[in-house]
Amino acid sequence: MHISFLLHNAYGIGGTIRTTFTLARTLAEQHDVEVVSVFRHRDDPKLGAPAGVRMSHLVDLRKASPGYEGETAEHALPASVFPRGDTRHRQYSRLTDSRIAAHLAALESDVVIGTRPGLNVHISRQARRGPVRVGQEHLTLESHGYRLRREISHRYGLLDAVTTVTEADARDYRTRLRLPGVRIEAIPNSVPEPAGPPADCDARWIVAAGRLHRVKRYDVLIRAFAEVAAVRPDWRLRIYGAGDASGDEQQPLRGLVDELGLRDRVFLMGSVDPMEAEWPRNSIAAVTSERESFGMTIVEAMRCGVPVVATDCPHGPAEIIDDGTDGRLVPLGDTGAFAEALLGLVDDDALRHRMGRAARASAARFDPAPIAERHERLFSELAARGGRRRSQGVLRGAVHRSRGAVLDGAYALRHKAGAAIRRGRA
């Protein structure tokens, strides 16, 4: 098969980029695979180009490049196809509208895969008839705003499949949206086997990793660890991660550490990428998030033989951790219960070692090979029923194009009304 991925920016750093590269590299062992990046802002991919995969881009943002297009008139105009509800909308333009459309119209592939909602909408509206159209969702339906959920409900009906990273999110897509004929499949992200030896679980360190954002609830972790440190002062906590524009918690967390007298027990380590070498230096991993789309850090820690104590938030952890066997699940926001779960592993060396071994064995199911096989099977099954889908597509396409036209008209009227109000105020 010829498989084509459409990615926002393959030259940056992020979980979607990493998981796309891992999947593309694994599929390329058996298939012809390409990754097409909408944007390119540096010469080489920060995460390294996946072996055996062709790379290309549609819009060049390298100022030193002869092909630089970041200041063209067309790029200054807002996008009309890429949905406004997608958080990346401001980075898209009439230039990206036309470049993506031209790419999809000329694409000779068996499967085309979008990797975020805005790109999935492009594929649903602009991909030529023939390739299997797959929209990947790396976040959750619930995390999308109303405007984007409405756009998804109108546009995703022209996809062949939507893949989510958890079964809980797949259920939301099946029950909350009307997407008749669209296959909705849960396929988790993959994590390669670590190159080095696993953790021996003897180090007196607890570890957490992820952006320093309130959703991660590191305040709960620090307060829970304070209870651990009160009875086991030989244990310490490392937190890896940096803040971002959506909410940097570094200073509040440092203040909390000082307030609780934990300056020599809790360490904010900054961002480290990749984390593979850091996990085995610790004996317990902690995840206190109030929501997750999947839980990559949980799988990464488990693959390194580190048992994880995690909050039982709505998506992710419960589909990864077998509570009491290879880790612990704790009620959301319960600091006391989290401290108790940590202490259970801190105080019982045999349990910690046993859970570490079980975690490593259990996490092997997230190896890239079996995950890639699930994608291959989905693509093959969709391609095999392509004739039936195409025969249904004329009517179904007309319905969704009509609904989409209504949606576009509503957006246009709202935009004109807003402009008129602004002119009146001026």
C-alpha cells in the first residue's frame, strides 16, 4: 500500500509528531509511506526523520530559504477551509487552503491520514475520490470546543474511518455524533522498547513528567508526596517538564514546594526529551492529571519497568493500568488516597519490584509492531469495501456537502455581522 500522512508540522516537537513518526517508520517496513508536513520551519526534523519514510512539505517558513513564504499576501489572509475551532487556526491561511487542496487532489495513494481535526476536515472536503480517508484524533472529543465539535459532526461523515487512542473516546464519537457509515476504531499510541536496561526499582525516587500545566495537577502530587516524605524522608521526587503559553505553573509549584518545606526533596527538572534514559533512574512514576487523552508517559514508564500510580481520570489510565497488578489507580483529586498508594509501593520493596516487572510485561502490547498491524488491518478492510462505500458516497456526500454549505453560510453571516458591528463602533 501507498500510505500518506498529513501532519501539521513534522519539524517541531510533540506527542502527535512522535507517534506519527513511530507509526510511519513501522509501516514503512512493509509499505510505501510518506509524511507530508503542512509547514516547515527548520532544515531537519527535530525528532529525526523516520527511517524509510519520504518527507515533504507544503509551505516553507524558513526565512533563510529561497522558498520562504511566511510573508506572502496569500499567507496573510485567514483560512476558509481549516476550521476556526481548531486551536491552530491562526497559523493557517488562504495559502495553506490552496496548497493542501492541490496536494490532496493530486495525491496518488491508497490511504490518506489526517493527524488533527483541522487536517481531517481538509481531507473530508478536498481529498479526491479513491483513497481510504482516515482521520486520527490524538485528543478527546470532550476536549474540543463547541464550534469544533459542530464542524466535526458535519465534516467527518465523508471520512471512511476515525481512529481514537482510547476506547472511552471511541464510545463518545459513536454515541454523541451522528456519523453513519464511518468506522470508529480505538487504536492506542505505540511506544518502542527502550534501548537500555529497565529500572531495578531500588532507587528512592518518584518521578513525574509532562508540561507544567494546571491540568496535570502537580499540586496534588506535591502535597501527596509531602505525606510520603513525612514518614519516609529518604525518598525524593523529580518532576520533568516546562510550562507553555496556555499556562505555566512553574512559579506556583516552586512556591508550594517552599511552603511545604520540600526544597531538598522535590526537584523541578525542566524539560528533557526524550525521557527514555530518565525513567529507569526512578522506582515509581506518578500521574495526577485531571484529564488525559491517552497517557504516553504512563506507557513510557511501564516500558522501562517502572510501576505507575495514576489518577483514574476519564480517558487513558484505566485502559493502560491493571490496578493492583502493574500499577495503581486512584480517585481523581484525592490527595490522601494518592499519598496512600505511593506509600504502599514505597514501603513494600517486593510489591514494587513485582509491579515493575508486571508493568514492563504488560506494556509490551504497545510495541509499534502490533499497533501498526492494527492500522494495516483497518486500512485493508476499508479498502476492500471501497466499492460499496463509493456507491453510497454520492448520496452521503451530497447530504454532508449540503450540511457543510449551511455551516459555511452561517459562519460567513456571523463574520459579516461582526464586521458591521465593529465598523459601527469605529
